[in-house]
Amino acid sequence: MHRPFKVVAAVGPAAVVGGLAQAVLRPDPTLPFVVSAVATVVIVLLVIGWGMFVRSRRQLVVSLRDRARRAEAEAALRAEQAQRLAREAVAREMHDVLAHRLTLLSVHAGALEFRPDAPPAEIARAAGVIRDSAHEALDDLRDVIGVLRGPATGDEHRPQPTLATLDALVAESREAGMEVTLDNRVVRPQDVPAATGRNAYRIAQEGLTNARKHAPGAEVTVTLAGAPGDGLTVEVRNPAPEGDPPEVPGSGQGLIGLAERAALAGGRLGHGPTTDGGFRVGAWLPWAA
């Protein structure tokens, strides 16, 4: 029970030899030699077999306990990883939905700060955009926080954006003073799958947000193309800004989050400066036939 098999393999035959030697040197007059020899071998084998059985049983129990501990540790690790991935997903979603609104607030608040002598109509329009953007940001924040609290139980959550709502995003950017050209070559945007359309919307939204922050006043072009089976391509391109680009705080996590979003959807995303000094964000997303 307490020794490895190598020790048992050496001691067992020695015990058998000792028993046979005793039967020869000091035989039992009431038993023949053959019976004594068989009894000695059987007893030794029974003792060894029972000890090995108990030992293997104990080892099995120990191994099962170790496996149970490892399984619990792995389950805890998977739960922690799932929580981390969920937090990262919520953080990406929060960045996507709030960066656009907060950039509008920053642009118009800066305009009011540096142009206090602007016409009253322009000041009123900027103040209205600030108010509407603040309300939209609060609504988006409630939607994202609602993900952490659980699934929606009523109609308090607004529908998720799709490709069909991209026109409203472009119109909102134009109202904020941007020059945006939308080149939509998709014949029926409503036929694009909801998940694909939502990803394309977020990519265009982040591209417009970055263009507004880093290239204010530059004309931005949003291009959409694709068909079932060929995939959906979305591109946001802006030329170089006039003068020195403004110093706008940013962590660069938006583009990283978009790349992860596209990769999780089975697509790909690329971004970088263009030859004319501008910037381009382009992505391809799968669209099943």
C-alpha cells in the first residue's frame, strides 16, 4: 500500500522463496510440501494484490481530487476571462456610441468659446446642437449601461443602428457643420444583415468622429459598396486638414476596437494616412448570399 511497484516486485519473490525455504527446512508434518508451497504463493499473492488494489484506489481518489481542483480553477479562470471580455465589449460599445456625441459637444462648445460675437441665430443653433447631443449621449449611455444590468424587459431601449440609419448619421454630421459626401452603392440597405449593418454603422461613425477631431473643415467621403456573397465594404476618407492639425486628446482605442469588431465578424479593417496627407479607414465585412 505504501511502496512503489519496484519495491513490491523485489520483496514479493523474496517472501515466496522464504516461505518455500521454511517448508523445506522446517516442514509441517500434517501438510504435504506441495500444499505448503501453494499456500505460501497464494498468501503472498493475495497480500500483494490487496495492497496494490488499495494503493491504486488511493491514487485514484487523489487524482480525482486534483482534477476537481484543476477543474474548479479552470472554471474560475474561464469565468474571469468571460467577465473581462464582457467588460471590454461594453467599453468598446461605450466608446463607439459616446465619442460621436461628445465630439459634437466639444466642437460647438469651442465655437461658442472662440466666437462670442457670433450672430444670435448661429449661437442658438450651436446651443441647440449641444443640447440635442447631450440628450443623445445620455440616452446612449443608458443603453450601454442597460447591457450591464441585464436584458431589456420593455421598450425602454432604442433599436440598434443598422445600415439603413446611416443617412441619419450623415445628416447629423452635416448639421454639426461637417462637409460629408455619402456614396452609397448598396441597392437595398435594408437587406443587409443586422449585425453586418451595425458594424458598418459603427465603423462609419468612428471615421466621422476622427475626421471631425483631427481634420476639422475637411470634406469627408463615406463610401459603401457590396452585394450578397461579395461582402460589404465601408470606407471613410478625408484629405489633409488646412493648417496645423488641432491637438485633440485621444487614446487610439477607437480604431483598435473597430479592428477587433471587424475581426470578430469575420472581416478585416485597415487604416492609415493617404498619399495626399489625409486619412483613410476602410473595412470589409462578410455578407452571406
